[in-house]
Amino acid sequence: MSRSRESSSAGIVFRSERPTRVSPRSLLLHVALLLLLATVVAVGFGALLWLGLGRPDALTAGERLEALKVVLAVVAGIGAVVALTVAYRKQRDAELAEYREDAKAYADRFGKAADQLGNAEHVVRTGGVYALAELADEWIEGRQTCIDLLCAYLRMPYVADTASADYSHGNREVRRTIIRVIRNHLRDGWSAVSWRGYRFSFEGAVFDCGDFSKAHFRGGNVTFHRARFVAGHVEFNDVVFEGTPVWFSKAEFAGAHVDFRRSVFEGTVASFENAVFSAGRVEFDGVRFASGEVSFDNAVHEGSVATFDGVAHTGGTVEWGPFPHLPASTSTPPA
């Protein structure tokens, strides 16, 4: 069954090329018209045959038999068309019924997984993550919705300070699981179903851990706009952004060790504009910027260690902002 997916500025709109149900009255009318057509064709063909024979006064028994065979063959052919039409309409109705059953089953599973993700127990929430991932793999029309819900969990308010009374180690593990599930669906050969080409919104999310290493983003888009990297180790090493706009604009690198080593930005727009590098360590060593647009314009570098050793710029444009004009091997010490 073919399906198509489209997006709008207000969100995601799913459109399905679903079968349309034909009413019994419409089907009967269609068959009646075909039978009428068969009768007209049969009578017309008989008349033409009679005229073609020179309007004989009398036909021999053999000629009448041959004429009857021809007429019956025509009627039988049209009758076969009628039978095929009826069978086709029945198949369409069966497909529609199956579609509705599938849609209801998917909606029920989505609701249950969403409930799990909102449960107070982190073990149940982790189960909800895997349930959503499994559903996204099977439900093409709802895949973006499942991805959106997983990303939305990461955008929820989160306390990363382990000394705080509001800190939850269980919540941290749920977040790590979500990132790992997304990463695995973007790695080559790690999942039977790829999630490339979809939208991933981590806007405003707080990160104190997370392994995106070796993920391959192709198509779609990904945003870390206003995200905060505040603690722990966040890995983007060996990630490929291929034709995928990626935004780290206004992101805060404020205490985490963020590793972009050997990542590739190819044919894409990558924005670190107005990002703040205030604490922690950010490594761009061995990164390759190729045939795209990369900008660090108006970024602030005032306390973190940012390294760019072995950066390669092989096409496109790069605006380095507060960092030394590269691609010479460079390491910038804390300000």
C-alpha cells in the first residue's frame, strides 16, 4: 500500500494514498451500466454482422451458429470485465478495512508507548522509549511523530547538577537511551530501519551525556539551537552531516566535554552563530568542512578550550568568528 508524507509550517501533516470505499449502490450502478453497454455492443455487433453479410433473406444454420458464437464471445468478454470490476472493488474495500484496522492498532500502540514515557518510574519510561522505536520502524506514516515525541522528552526541563535534590539518575539513563536509540537508527548497519531524512529537534535541550558518534545524518534537518552542553561527555565524533542543515546557533558549551573529532560537514549549512563557548572542552580536531556553509559568526569564546587540530576545509565557505582563521592546525587555549 503506497503512502506519502508531507510537512507544513505548523507541524507534520501525514497524507496517505489510502483506498477509498465504494458504496454498494455505486457498485450496482456501475455493474448495471456495464451490462447495458454489453447489450448495446452485442446488438450493434449483430446488426453490423447482418449488414456485412449483405442483409441476406435467410441464413444457413451454420452461418447462424457462427454469428451466435461471435455475439456470445463479445458478451462473454464484457461479462469478464464486469466480473473483474466487481472483484477490484471488493479488493479496494478489503484494503480500506485493513488500513483502518492497522491505523487503529498503530494509534493504540502509540498511546500506550506515550503513557509509558510519561510514567513516574524510569524503568517504565525506558520501556516506552523502546516501544516507540519499534513502532516508528513499522509505522511509516507515524515515524516522524514517534521521533518528535522522543526528541520532546529530551527538551523537557532537566536538572543536570548531581548535587541538586531534583537530580534523577534514572531520568539521565532514560535520556541516554533515547540518544542511543536515535544514533543506532542513523548508523550504517545498526538497525534494520533507517531514520535518515527525518527532522530531529533538540532545541533548548540540556545535555550532560550522550553518544551520537558515527551517526550519519542525510537529508532532513537537525537542530541544537539554544541547546546547553553543561556536563559530562557528549560525543559527536565521526558523525556525518550530509546535505542535512544543522544548527548549533545560540548553543551554550558550558562545562561539558563535546567531541566533534573527525566529523564531516558535507554539502550542508552548519551554524554555530551566536554560540557561547564558556567552559569545558570542545574538540573539532580532524573535522572536514566540505562544499557547504559553516559559520561561527558572533560566537563568544570566553572560557572553554576549543581545539581545531588538523581541520580540513575542502570547499564551500567557513566563517570562523572568534577563532583564528583556519584550516591551519590550530589549538585555541582558554581565553
